[in-house]
Amino acid sequence: QQQVKQSPQSLIVQKGGISIINCAYENTAFDYFPWYQQFPGKGPALLIAIRPDVSEKKEGRFTISFNKSAKQFSLHIMDSQPGDSATYFCAASWGDYKLSFGAGTTVTVRA
Amino acid sequence: NAGVTQTPKFQVLKTGQSMTLQCAQDMNHNSMYWYRQDPGMGLRLIYYSASEGTTDKGEVPNGYNVSRLNKREFSLRLESAAPSQTSVYFCASRDRPNTEAFFGQGTRLTVV
């Protein structure tokens, strides 16, 4: 079974709106939480990552919020643009080299 | 700088046929990975290699074998393809744990 549970499976947002994707995990040994972005026909690419010693990280319009006690983290896409339409994956790993992914969220931004 | 290169990009196999998916990286990374991507399932780890000379099973290793030929190359072999192995396969590499993983463009495999 997947070690990282991601929701929703898909979402539609208007241009300029906020997209929110949530992930939850059980393994408290995880110490690295990246988000990957994938466009059709391409491989995933790193978008932003966080470690559990911080509660929030922001890069441009993308923000990760991390709640260690709840074992949850989320991606917020502010001022969503049509070019943000893609599939987003949360992931988690710890020192054994494995990187476990969530099931993915397809985001569609309507102009 | 090519990054992670996968060959072939597309392949159609008949049930029972065998094939090898090739992956090469030019970033001098220590660890390499094979994932499969299926609708609604995300990316599932098949096998990984933490360093040259070592390989380990991931979440879904059955029906696959791997070879870490050298530091650059990590191949995935299907000995007897089954329709359930129809998927998009991605190779990835990264230098150390908890750093960015770089992905190839994928191989779309159809088993009929």
C-alpha cells in the first residue's frame, strides 16, 4: 500500500484562484517531503521540498505547509495560471534511499 | 547536459516476450531508481540501486529484474511480459538521500 496518501485526485480552479493539495503519511521516520510537477508526456520534476524542522516554505506562488503532529503536509498554488495545469505528486523519504510517492493530483486551471 | 536518458520511448510487446529497458545518467549520481506510473496509482517503486553494485526491491518488484551495469547505467528487464505490465516506466537518479531526484522522459510499454 502507498505510504503517502494524496487528495484530491483532481481539481479545477479558475485563473487567479488558489489550488490546495493535501498529503498524509504514517511513517514518522520520513524526513524529506518533496513535491513534483509533471506535464503530459514528460517525467516529473522537482517543484519544492521541505524538511520537518520547518512548518512552511514558500517559493514564488508555491507554498508547502507542514504539520508534523498531524503527519500532514499540503501544497498551495496561489494566483493559479493556465501554465500550472499539470499533475502534482507529493512524496516522502528517509535515509534508506527510497522515495515514496502519492497517487497524484491533476490540476486544471481555467482561463 | 542530457541528465537521465531512457530507451526506448515506446514499445509494444506480445505476452510472454522479454525486453530490457535502458537508463543512463550523466550526473555522476550514486543512486538510481525504476518506477512505473499507472492512472490513479501514482509512481510506484519497482527497484532501486543505492550505489554501484547494489540493488534492492521496491514496492512492486514481481516480474522484473534489474542490473546496475556501472555508475551510469541501470537497466530493467521483463523476462516474460504480461498485460498487467502495461504502464509508463520512469528511471530516476539522485546523488544522496533527501536530495532532488531527476527523472527521464519515460518509456510507454504496451503488452498485448
